Amino acid sequence: MGPVELLHMSVFSQSFSPCGRFLAAGNNYGQIALFSLSAALSPDASALNQKPVLTFTAHEGPVFCLLSTDVHLLSSGNGEISAWSWSELIKKNVKPVWTRRPNYRSSLEIPEINAMTLNPRDDTLIVGGGDNNVHILDLEQGVFKAVLQGHTDYIHCLSVRERDNEILSGGEDGAVRVWDTRTGRSAHCIEVYKYEMCARPQFGKWISCVTTDSDWMLCGGGPALSLWHLRSLSPTSVFPLTGCQRQAVFYQDMVTSLCTHSDGSVF
């Protein structure tokens, strides 16, 4: 990659290997770079140790999302998902185990796939993106078995509420939808930006992150990062952060979030 390409390169996604010794990062050129964390973080690390041990082209367009299972690295691009064997990548053998494409309305439709998450309860992969729909891939059979329709703009984020057989999705339309996986229907639609305590019209209504922990949900983006009680479908806390949230997770009895400012800074 030349100096001009490096100047304009953006990292869109990252994921750790199951063993925790490697980090995969996907960029806007469709490449995945594999870094050895033990080498890069060593006290004696040189500039060479901090470079990728492997770089390969995974998709024709950007790598929008990366996700690790116990054995595979999953990558998503424009309209497709590929699986790569972690054990083979570590040996520097690059060959996809499989590639799947959701059932789109037209063969000419190639929307980006922005989000992926696993549902361990039924061994499925949940994906969402530019076609405004949530697609469910049966990993054992290798086929897409359901499409969840209801969002009116593209999907940014997904989460699984495993105990209740529910999927949560957040999108550009400002809605968090709660899907019943047994019926394939939207059980609830929470339009976060319509709640005065959450609304921030200057940032928009889009939802960029959603995560769950039992009866609780965290979500944010344009609206302020907020904690919701899912049984009552009501916000209980709003966090006074100045930026837009990109990621949020529950960690023990704490909430961790990643935010961005309009000047591009991250905190």
C-alpha cells in the first residue's frame, strides 16, 4: 500500500482472536490485517513488531464489521459475509471457509452489512445493514432462515437478549426494535429521540449502539446514552456525555462507552 492509500486509510472494524493473542482489523480498502499482540505490546517491541504479521484482501469494498467465534473470524462487506479459520490465519494461510449473501430483494442490491452478533442459544448469526432488515443465518445449515422487517433506514447495531429469545436492533431511523425470534415479529419499537430526557436534536436521531443485560438496555448515538428498563420500556438514567456514543457495554456493575466529538476525537 502506497503513502497516498495509507493517508486515506480508515479502520472500520476490529476483533480479538479466541486465544487473545491476535487482533484483526478491517479497513476501507477491503483488507484485514492481523497483529500479534504479544509482539506489539512487548517491552522490547520495535516498529517492526507493531506491524501486521499478515495482511490480505477479504472483500472488494470496505470491511464494515468483524466478529470472532471459537474457531472463525467473520467479516462483512458489501452484501456478503465470509468466514476465515483462525488456526489457518495464524499459519498465514488465507482462504475463506465459506461466503454467504443474505436473501436480498434484487440480485443488483448490494447493501453494506454494518453489524453482526451471535445468538449462542440457537447457533445463529444475526446481521443487519443497508437494506434496513435484520437477517438470521443458521450457522449449522449455512442458510439464511429469516428476515426481520420493520426499520425504515439502515441498521447500525444489534444485540441478543438470550434469556427471552429476543433480538434488539438500532438504526438510522432512531428506533430500537425488540424482535421475538420465535415469531419473527417486532414486539416493541422504542423511538428514543421522542423522549425529551434523551433527545439531542443537534446530533440527530440515529442509534449507533445498543446492548442488553437481562432486563436492562443501553443505547445511544444521536440521543444521549441512556439506561432503559425493558419490562416497563422506560428510561431510568441518562448519562450526561457531550459526544455521540459509538459503543457501549455492561461490565460487572459498570457501564463503559466510547464516544466521538464533532472534531473526530475519541474518548
